[in-house]
Amino acid sequence: MIPILNPAEIKKIENIINLTSKEKKLQKKAVEGVANTLTILNPSKLIVVVGAGLNGEDGLLIGNKLENEGSINEIEYFHSINSKSKSNNLNLANKLGIDLNEINKYKIINKTDNTIILDCILGISGKLPMRPDISKNLAFINNLSLKLNAKIISLDLPSGFDPNTGLHDKNTLNSSHVIFLGYQTTGTLKDPSLFTSTSHIDLGIREKDIEDQGINCAQAIDFNLVKNMFPKRKDNLYKGKFGSHLIIGGSEKYPGAPILSSKSSNISGTGHTSISTSSVLLKEIINETPEVTNFKFDISKDPDGYLSRFTSISIGVGLGINKESNKIIKDLMHYLSSTNNMHNIILDADALNVLSGIENWWEKFKTPTLITPHIGEYEKLFNIEKSDISLESIKTISKNTNLNILLKGANTIITTPNGAQKINTLANGGMSKPGMGDVLTGVIGSLASNDSINIEDAAIIATYVHSQSGLLAKEKYGSTSMTASNVISFIPQVFKILE
């Protein structure tokens, strides 16, 4: 797992684990993991820059391990340690036979392709205001990376970043990649633009290790988390065993939304996708996704039998706000407040806008329900100011309403009524485009139609698939030009990797 903690909590947990172990097992895993990552990258030259604390110690041990293994041809070592510091890292360098020089005395003798500067200066110990001598060294390193055309890879955090506040020094290192060692800090959620390329080294921290210290933390969504909850599709079952997903949405104003949602639903594992929309839009939807069927949402029929076939129902994509959409949502509320049928319900977009005008509307939703607002919709839905939105306040609202909440943003936050929180921490500017939410709703509803996937897991898996598909689209088309349709085209590739 990858817990998201503040530095004090991290140090508390690590101290307890190290006290119960005769060896620094967390550090050994960190050193081995980073060394393996650098070996794969195979730089022509590695410049290791260390600071006075444990981050610097890690850097020296990583370089020493790579030298002993002969994995990288050329390794140079430099430090950003004040002469008044009580650091043991200068002594450790001598012990390891490492020639350690001041970084601001670096002389460029030659330039090689694929040079990497490994930032092991501050880690989670950094805080603002930054000492002037360190800030000056950070500026030197940023300038050096430009002159050498070198990539900066940081351990834990880019030096200059404050792990508590999320603020950063004017000379914070321009890291191209950050390797999180066992954790992420809460501060990384404040400015996700600095963490668009990251990886994690699993140090073997268990959920129990954290709970034993009375700490209740959020968890970052990563491949291992999703892989473990994603059920393998059995070969001896028929489509009816994988559920049925109903999408209610679309309008003349938003004709593309149900197309995007139905296309993403159809390729995300459901046994059947059905669409309830305006007859004007139906022909175009079928042309784009011929596998979907038409379903007319009509509460005047026997609703228990009429809707029982659908294991998940998504409502809101492109629905519009008008007399008809208000009636549809009120009819659905009436049905859900009285039925014995069990559905996973996903509420998105205009469904949320309509519901925001109904007091205590969530009391009518007796089946597992997920809402997927962006920040503006969330503020309107619960009459809350943006400045008051925090991890704790989201937990409170989720508990009080019994709603699962997926709050969309640069960091997507998934919260359940029992207080569990999972966060997608990979920001992608290319995803701030029309239709991205429609795609996500389609994937969630498709996964949630499977009886073996609860609505929380469906939200987590879908968020990961959506995010990774977005990264692949960004890689091919770039942030400026990638579209929601591009993201859909990569969904099968991500699911294939999970399988």
C-alpha cells in the first residue's frame, strides 16, 4: 500500500518499525528499489547530490550499490551540506570511499546523453522558508540540469518542496520524475503539477503498522492496489453473469455525452449496456456503439420488474436541466426509496445539479450510491465553500449522507461512508477537456454492474483505468490535443495489462 501521511506520522511509523528490527530494513528496500529503477533507466552518467539527513544517506548507499554492481558506467557524488551541519553523511562517504564535493563547485568537463541528476537533498525533511544556502544550491542544480541537458529525479519530493504545506521555494528543483519511498506526503496533494511523473517503491509498510499507531490515512491508487481488486474474467461464463448497465442521459444540448459514456461502458466489462435517451440521439449512438440497446425509462410501468435487469444505473451524463430531466430524477428517487431491487447507482453531471435543489435528497437512495462531482458541483450540492473542502470534511459528508463520493480534480478523491479514502495522485492537464467525466461514468457503471465488484472498488478501478488511459493519450497526442475519444481508445490496453 501507499499511505498518504504527514512527515510527523511517517517518522513515527518508521521509528517504531526500526525499533522492532535489528537492521534498517526500510532503508534496505528503498536503496534496492531505487537502484533497480536507475539500472533500468541506464543513464550514461549519474550525478548523486546528497543532503545532511536520511535522504542523503539513502543517496550514498544507492550510488555505492550501483558502483559495486557495475550497473552504471559513471557516477559522480556531490553534497549540499552546510559546514555547520552535524550530518554524518560526510563520514559515511569517507567510509564508503566516495569522493564527495560541494555541488556549487561542479565543473562541466563533458556532456553525455541521458545524464541523470539524483536529488537526495531534503526529502520529507524540507520545510519553508528554505535556508538561503540551500535555495542557492537548488538554483545551481536547476541551471546545471539545463546546461547538461540532464533529467532530475528526486527521492520522496523535489528539494525545495514543503511536505506539510504543499508550498515550494522559488528555486525548487525542476524534477522530471519523483520516486516516492513507501509513502506520499499530504502536501503533494496541494500542488499536483509537480508530480505528473511519479513511481513508488513499496517498503512493505502494512496497514496494520499504521493502524497500530492510531493513524487513519488515505491511500494512493496504484497498479498493485487495482490489480488485487480487479477480478479475473472467467472463460466459462455467459454475458448475463457480468451484469447490465443502464445509462440515463443525453439531450439536444449535449448529444455527445451518452455516446462517450456508452462507448466506454461497452469496453469495460459489463455484460450489457443499455441507453435511455432522446429518440433524436438514439440513431447516432447506435451508429457509434452498435452493441448497446435502447431502453425507455418509464416509471409508470411496473418498476420493480421493469428495472430489475440492471445491476447498475448511471444517470446524468448530458441530461440537461429542464422539466423532463427533473421528472426523470424524481421518478428514479421514488423508485429507489421503495424498491427491494439492488442496484449500484452512479450520479453524475446534471443529475447532481438537479439534486442540489432538493433538500436531503440522499435519504431517498437506499441502494449503494456513488456521486461523481467536480469541485463546483460539490460546492453546490452540499452548500460548501471551496476553502472548506478537505479530506476530513469530505469524510464527514460521506458518513452523514451514506454516499460514496468521487470528487474529480487534479487529484481525484474517493471516499466511502466508513471513512476510507483512496486518491489518484497523478495529475494530467490533458484531462481537463469536455467529455472526460462522461467516459469515467461509463467505466464506473460498467464495472459496478458486475456482482463481484462493489461500488467503491468500481470507482477505484475505473479512476485508475481512466487516469492511465489519459496518460497514454497524452503520450501519443500531447496535453493540448488529446480528447475524451482518445482516452477511450486506450481503455482496452489498460484493462489488458490488469488482466
